[in-house]
Amino acid sequence: MARAINRIERHEPTAAELQAESLGQIIDALASNKEAILKTIGIVKELNDAGMLDIASAALENRTELGMHGVKLINTLNIPPLVRNLLTMVEMFGSIDPLEMNRLIHALGNSLGQISEIDPTNRQYGDHIDKEPPGMLALLKMMRDPDVRTTMTFGLHFLKAMGGELNKPKPEEEDVYSDPRGKQNGNYPEV
């Protein structure tokens, strides 16, 4: 009959065994990624020959001073309002229906293409033969065109909506740049 196991001996690897195992894993990784490692060494050699590693090393050693100069440059170039304006523009474009935006851009492109084909003397509208712009009568004749009326209607609606927004009271800065999710329940979420 077999003897009962009373004691389990665990083998704790020594520091030398752990080091030998780690070296074996590193050698296996080097052997399996030989081409990538050689290319990386070549890139690092070229960076060193070009002096880029010296620049990177000096930049890391002087990172505090460089950071202070970077902040001064950002404030001098007025970057924070620029970033805010860019974010506002992105938010505005994100709120526009993509199909409607596509329709408007297509209409704008077509109209710009047709404008380039118009005779600068406007002879097609029966106006003066010399190089003067069309007179009031010619402009009134153009307003009979349904496409012109559609564009004028669109423009007037655009101006009315824009005027309505401009007549609203100016928002406070913290209202414009605050997190709208935090405003719903009255407190800001923890980060």
C-alpha cells in the first residue's frame, strides 16, 4: 500500500535560476524577431548619426525649462481661444444633419461653378454692352427666376434664424465651456 503524503515540498527557484529563465526568454524573443530588432538598431544608429538622440537627451534633461517656454509660447500665440473656437466649430458641424450639409455643399459647388461661366459684362440679361454691372431693372428681371427666389428665401430664412440667435443674451463663459452632463443634475461628475 502507498504511503500517505503528509508534507508538500515546494521548489523555490533561486535567483540564478530565475535569471537563467529570463535570459532564455529574451534570447527566444531576439531570435524570433531578428529582422525587426536589426531594423530598430539601424534606425537608432541613423538617429544617433544625425544628432537626434543628443537633442532628445538634452530636451529630456531640460524638460522643465522647455515646458515653461512652451506655455509662454502657447499664451503668446493665443492658442487656448483658438482651441475653444475649433471645438465650438466641430460641435456646430456635428449638430448639422449630414444629408442637409451634403445638399448645401453640393448646391454651393454647383453655384460657384456656374458663376465662373457667367459673362462678366452680363450681356445674357440684356444689360448694357459695356462692362458695367447689371442695372436695377435687370436685377428685378432676375428675381422672376424661381431658382433666384428659392435662394433668396433660403438666405432670408438663414438671416432671420441667425438674427434670432444674435438677439439672445450673451451666455456667460462658464455656461459655454462647461460640461452639459454636469449641468443637468446640478453637480459635476467626479473624474
